[in-house]
Amino acid sequence: MILGFYGPSNSGKTETITKIVKHFSDGGFKIATVKHIPSEFSIDQEGKDTWRMGMAGSNLVIAASNTETSFIIKNVLDLRKIIQIINSIDEFDLILIEGYKSIQWIKKIKFGNGESMENTVFEYKNNIDELINYIQKEIEIDKIMKKLPNFNCGECGFKTCRELAEKILINEKRLEDCRYYNPEVLMSIEVNNREIYLSPFVQNIVKNTITGMLSSLKGVGKINSLEIKMKF
């Protein structure tokens, strides 16, 4: 689940985020956080070895210690790219983002009395327990949604996969009520950062075609997993 937090300075965003992180990390969830800083800022320190490497022209500087690993990328990344990198590192249950209030494609929590931005789903009024309950529900729905094809065919009787997921969460429906549910998904394909559902029949055709071609190439050997990226 990806959730944004926006509002004026000193409205309690960071404090609330830390409470949420503490609650869910204590519960065994994996959490990632992103802080947008609308000014020139570097976590690096002038004169340090990592700073010298960056000043010499290194586009990526990695500082690895016995306690943590820090990546310093010497250019600005948009939020989609940041999320993509986060997802490549690990499978996080919750990604919390402070700032980026104008980004429309993430659900947001509003702090303070300012203008409500698009896709605001919750207004924080010191109701931390209510917010935590909301996030808990969304995490569970998100887990269910990842098992559904998410193309809103309507054949289950609901307009969207989200509606079916909500009913599954309260045990009024089952995953098997989705006609296209497949617990043994062989592959996933993303087109323009959007996952495209493939039926088991199509998955087998694609799998057999690609593995058949690749297995004949010198040095390939046994294929256990496969990743293909194409740019046009």
C-alpha cells in the first residue's frame, strides 16, 4: 500500500508517520518511508569520502557500513521511479510518503485546514487510532488485490476487483468467486507500468514460446526464472 501525507509545516505529519511506522513495524510489517524536501539538500557531508567521490563525477555513490547501506543518487528522480526502486529492493507492506501533495495517483492523508488535494482519503484530526484502523484495512485489501487480475471485468457481479476484495476481506466472498483467479500464476507482464492479466492458457503459450527459443541458445542452461524488459 502506498499512502501520502500532506499539509503545512508543523502540522504533525512526521510525528504521525513515526507513530504509524512504530505500530506496524512492531506488528511484523515491512515499511518504507519517503520524505520530499522542497529545497536543495544532501544527506552527504562535504569533505567526506563519499562526497569526494560524488564531486569527482560518480552518478551513484554507495556507502556500506556494518549497520546500514546508503545509496546517494546524484540526480533528481520522480516519485514513480523512487517507488520502482523501493519495490526492487524488497516487498514492502506499506510505503509512506511525506510531501508530493500534487501527485494525483497516490491516496493521501490531509493535515491542517488547507486545500484538499485530489485523492485525499482521510483528514487527520488527531484521530490516530482511526487512521491506523484505516491503514490496516487497506493493507489487507491490497494483499487480496494482488491475487486478483485487477481488470474489472464485472463477471463476479461487482463493478471492480476492489469491491470483490472488500467482500473477501469480511468473508462474504472468496477468491474463487473471481472467474480468472489463478493461485499458480506463472508470469506477470507490465505495459507502461500497468500490470496486464494473462489467462493460464495465454501464460502457457508465452512461456513455452519464449523458453523454447531461449533454451536453444548457447550458455543458457536450465531456465528457472526469466525477466524481459523492452523499450520502444
